[in-house]
Amino acid sequence: PLTNQNGLITDLNTNSKLTSTNLAKNHKTDLLSLYKKLIEAGYLMDVEGKYILTDAGIAAGAEAKPNRYKKGENYFLWPDNLAL
């Protein structure tokens, strides 16, 4: 284990994860623009109006989770340091 500047034990493989909405806020953009950037970067695909996480997205550290509010759809968690 490694220690960060606050003396907390960290692991290089465990970055903080953000929802797409919070990632958009971090990048000072709206959600739709963020999704366009994620598609252009190859992290997401738009399949018949549903967003699908790609292998590149998974390799970048993203996760798809079932959306409890929209049946049959996912929401995404992204590394907080994801470069776009």
C-alpha cells in the first residue's frame, strides 16, 4: 500500500469514481456534451438510444451499473481523473 499526502493508505488501482453527471460538472460541461465526448473517445457507444460501455471504457476504469430509475438501462461510474 501507498500513503497519500494526508497520510491515508491508498492503492494505485483504486481511483475515486464519479457518476456521469458529476464528471460533466468536473469538466464544466453538460451531460449530453459529456456523452458526445465519451463516444468520440471510444468509451461509450449509442445503440438505439441507449448508451453502452465499450471495452475501451472498461479498460479506462469505467463501470456500468443497473439504473434503478430507468429499467433496462445503466448508469456509469468513471475514474475521477478520466482524460477527455
